[in-house]
Amino acid sequence: MAIMPTSSVPTTGIENALARQPTEFNYSQSNQFKVHLSLFPKTEWFIVRANIPSVTLGQAVQATGLIDMPLIGDKLIYDQFYFTFIVDEKLQNYMELHDWLVNIGFPQRHTQFQQQVRTDGGTRPSRPTQDLDVPGFTGKDSDRDLYSDITMFILSSKNNPIAVIKFFESFPINLTNIEYSQQDADTTYAECTATFAYTLFTITPI
């Protein structure tokens, strides 16, 4: 019995146009998302912009007598994750992130390191150990409480979650300035952007 080809391109070389048509025709809307921050609940509700970071695959180069030929690399480079939030009137969400940076960087005295208690009940980040080909990899147990997973939900046009982006072992590395000006004629709300480093991120459809 003959076995029918599963590819959209039959063995005859003629393309199957119907098999190549997309099944989803709606566009992803840039304002349909939600970010969950277990460590920063006061900041979570004020986020107005966020990104899915870019991913770069490194490459090697094979030198020849004519042209240098690019070869497939073996490591992914993840860009940084950031989000922008509106600063509340009492600066509570800004101080929430600022104080955690102090908790990591201890600028005044050594006792500031890990002085704060986690606001999420001590929930430590999950480690994607099963996805990391490093025998015996356990990480830095002494500072595990400084890391946190971040979850970003992509929503449909009807506000239903359709995909989950999870950033493993995240920690803040930058907090931008807040600009104030008495020259603004209209009411302008102060914004701030926080940038995070992380191990890797995964995308899971729902």
C-alpha cells in the first residue's frame, strides 16, 4: 500500500497551496498583554509597556581561499527583558524596585545584602535544570532568594491568555530616571523603565 506524503510539497514537486495557507488570520495586538511579578506586586499593576526579548544565535566562520563561509553556532544569546510602568503618586512601586536593587548591591554597608524579606512568601525561582546540559548544576544557593521568575501573558483580542512567556531566574539590573518638569502644560504621568537579566525564557501556547 502506498504511503501518502505528509509534507505540503508532494514528491511530484508541485506545491499543495491549500496546505500552505495559515490557520490564524488575526493580528497580535501590542496592548494585549499582562506581566506577573511575584516579587514586585505594587509595580505589576502599573506596567504599560513590555517586550519579548530578541534571541541571537552565534555563528562560526570557516575561512577559505575565496569567501569566508558562515557556520551554525551552538549558543543562544538572549537580550534583556524590560518593562515600563507609571510611577504612583507616593513612589511606592519605584521604591519597591529601588530597594530590591539595594538589597542586591548593598551600597552603604554589607548588612544591606539580602536584608529584605521576599514579598512572595519566600517562593524561590524554578530552575530549568532539565533543560540545561550542565552536570551537577545547582547554582548559587547562597543568593537564591535574590532571583525570581517573571511571567508574561500574551492575550487575545478578547483578553483571553493565548501564550505564556516565562523568564527564569530574573533579577533587576537597571532602573531608569524619573523626569519631572514644571513646563508641561498638560498633566503628564511620570514613567520609569526596569531592565532584567535572566537565564533563559520559554514560550508556551495555551
